Amino acid sequence: MTATVGNVEPLRGRNGAMGQRVRLRVWRGSGDEGELRDYEVEAEEGEVVLDLLHRLQATHCPDLAVRWNCKAGKCGSCSAEVNGRPRLTCMTRMSLFDPEETVTVTPMRTFPVIKDLVCDVSYNYVKAREVPGFTPPAGVEPGQYRMWQRDVERSQEFRKCIECFLCQDTCHVIRDHEENKEAFSGPRFLMRVAELEMHPLDDYDGDRAEEARGEHGLGLCNITKCCTEVCPEHIRITDNALIPLKERLADRRYDPIPWLFRRRG
Amino acid sequence: MAAPTTTSGPRRTRTLRTDRWWLPPLGTALGLSAFVVYGLVRTFMNTWYWAPEQHYLAPFFSPCLSEACVPGASHLGTPFPDLAPWVPPPVFVLPFVFGFRLTCYYYRKAYYRAFWLSPPACAVTEPHRRYTGESRLPLLLQNAHRYFFYAAVLVAAVLTYDTVLAFHGVNGGVGVGLGTLLMVVNVVLLWGYTLSCHSCRHLVGGRINHFSRHPVRYRLWTWVSRLNGRHMSLAWASLFSVALVDLYVMLVASGAFPDPRLIN
């Protein structure tokens, strides 16, 4: 980005690239108390929002709390909302924004704020524990699993998940309705149920599709696809996990024809 | 570095999005409303749906199953009586076609966003205090989508038959007019939309876990999955083409527009 803000003089970066000042508006505060504060930060070409947050931390507000790790879009730590859209800050280039624009960075709205941009995402870990794990067939030990690629590739798509929880953040079922958090596990964990439900070697003796409805609130999902839109791994959560799960549930619960052909015993 | 300044701007505003997030739902609302209004007007207009010379039958009136149908328009017989002048022939078929689109996973997303604002756009707060999604009646009935899919396959087959009939020449034999070409495009788009349906994808193979044991169903599932990636585009394209062909047949049948003939 070769932007200048107002009539501020351009700066030279360390590598000689042209720099400029950009306006950042960052949420500062703990718990429910806080406010948006404006800053001006130097930016260099090719930088991402997380770079600017780090510069802000280094040069002006060392107490700014930001969760981050890999800076490569693979750890899922730096999730936040940039100009109101759930994003990984390490993968959000500043060149995406108009040079005159103030870039607003806020924590994920669906989760309680611990401090500044750091949220308490423990809701997700509670929900993760509620999904019964993979159950291999009796007598098959880890290391002995043998599957055809075509049988397992659907589940593999879901394994790309980096657990950034942006899908959970954007899902209006819990974002706008705190009261649904108990009944609804969110797209990330419904996708986990779908992954295991479609797994060719999973020998779980329960009914994962039925549990998706009863335990994880699949019926609350109205497939508006926001989870898919924000997924940084481009997993087609709605089309490949949630809708197939709804269809499998329809097989078991709402469609009498498969009942007629279902094997008994 | 400038000193930080405080702005009033609570995190709990409706949205902090700065793009024109309202534009897609507005476009969807206008597009769907225009189609519904056109469909209602056209259905209750109850005329100019059969062009006998060119053998064009308007898709809104196909199959024409009522005794009220104009002569020649009923290719499959007339099992339903002529109930009343205000009960036009499409009322026996359109509910199934409408139900297919109403319960379609793409259209659900579209109208939940555009009309029910649940949510209007991603990361934009919805206006409702309570939310139960599709877990209760009446939205629980969305699970009947596969039954509407079965009906939609039958209707698509009938429209294919209508398209074949549209290859009649005005002087006998084989003929092709502009309307014939439009009907071909329409029926291709309708099949594309119908077969790219998520329920179809599930029924042909999505429901099985061991693709390796069902190579044919796996191949079918792969094809449908590829089509399924374009389900939204096909939904809009087929919606537009149905209305366009219907309008075209109406203009030809009423004599307002002479059908340009390419062959006979």
C-alpha cells in the first residue's frame, strides 16, 4: 500500500520502501468496559493489520493485549474484527483498505473480552469436549487404519480447520443471541460432528446426526453461510458439513422412505 | 506518533462494517419480489400461455392439467376439473415448484437474509429478540425439501417434453424459432438448478460413507458436487429464464411479437 493519510509526510521504511501513517481505531478495555481509541501508526508497504498492532504495542501502548502466534494464518490465534468483519489480523493486508480510511480493530464480538483484543474463547473448548471422539472399529489399533482416499477426503477438508473460531464469532445464532450458547455448539463443532459422521472408520455406537440435532442444536442453524464466508481456510462449512448433516438428519427423522429400506438388526 | 484520542463508539453497535453490506440483501429482496409479483400476475392473468402455431407452452402453465386449459395446451391430459374462473391451471402444479425453491438451501439463505434479516449480512446484528432457527414449526418443514425435489424433477421432465414439442415447424415437420432456443436454454438451466440441489447431492451419494464400495454413486456425487458449487448462479439464472420464456410465450401467443423463425 502506498497510502498517505491527510497531508502527513511519507516515511522511509527499514528496507527503503515508502511508508506512511495510517489511522487505527482499536478497542481498549477489559470485560464489558472499554472504548474505541484512535491512533496514528506508521505503516510500510505489504504490512498486515497485526504488524500495525505490534508497532502500536512497541511504540505507544505497550499494555495493548493482542493474542498471536504464527503470523502465517495457520495458528488461528489473532482472530479479531477489522472494520466489523471477522478476520485473522495476520492475513489482513493494509492494502485492502482505502488510504484515507480509519481501520477499526475490535475483539470478536461473540466472546467475552478479557482485555483489549483478547477474548475468552473457552466456550469453544466446552463445546469441543461435548463431541464424542473418533471410535475405531474393535480390534483396529492406531496405525492400522486403512482407508481409501475417496472415502476420507470429505473429512479431510474439515481437518484443515485452524480453530480460529471466526465461524463461531460470525454465526448470528450465538453472536446475537447469548441465550443460545448452551443449546448450540456453532459451525465449528457441528463440522466436527459431520467429520466423524462421514468418517469411513468411525464405529461410534450412538447416532451422530441425531446428536447434532439434540445435543448441538443443528436445527438452530439457518444456513446463512456466514461461517463459510469468513473461514480463512476456505472450508465450505455450510455446503459440505452443515447441509449434509441436515440431510442425514432428514433421512433419520423426517423422511419415511429410507425407513422402509433401512436394514433391521 | 500521535497521542491516542478517545472516540465514542461502543463495541455493541449494530455493526462496524464500513462496506455496503446492505446492497446484496436489497438486490435479493428486489429480485425475488419482482419474480413473485410477475408470477402471481401471470398466473391469475390466465391467458396467452399457449401459442398453437409454434407449439410453445409457457412454463408457468406447464403441465396444464385442468379442464380449464385452452385446447392443445394439455399434453398430459386434464385430470383436474375446471373449479372456477379464479382458479387458474397453474395452482395444481406451481405449489410444488414454488415449494422446491422455497425450501431450497440457497433460497433459504437468500430470503432469511433479505426478508427476515436473520441476519441481514454477516456480522450485522439481526433485529429479532428471540431466535429458534429451523428447530420448530413452521420452519421445521424445510426438511421436506427432498420431496419438493422429486416433484421438481417431474416438472423439469415435463418442461423438457414441452421443449421437444417446440421443435414443431409452423408448416409441419421440424422447425426452430427464437422461442425454441429460449426454451432449450431454459430447460438446461432448470435441469442444472434441479440437479445441483443439495438434496440431490445427498441422495445420489452424499449419504454413504464408503464411496469406494459404490463407484457409480461416487462418480454421480462428484458430478453433482461440481454442479452444486454453482447452485446459487443456477438458481438465479433459471429463475430469470423461466420468467423470460413465460413472457416470450405470452407475447407470441397474444400476437404482440412475431416469433422469428430460424427453420420453418
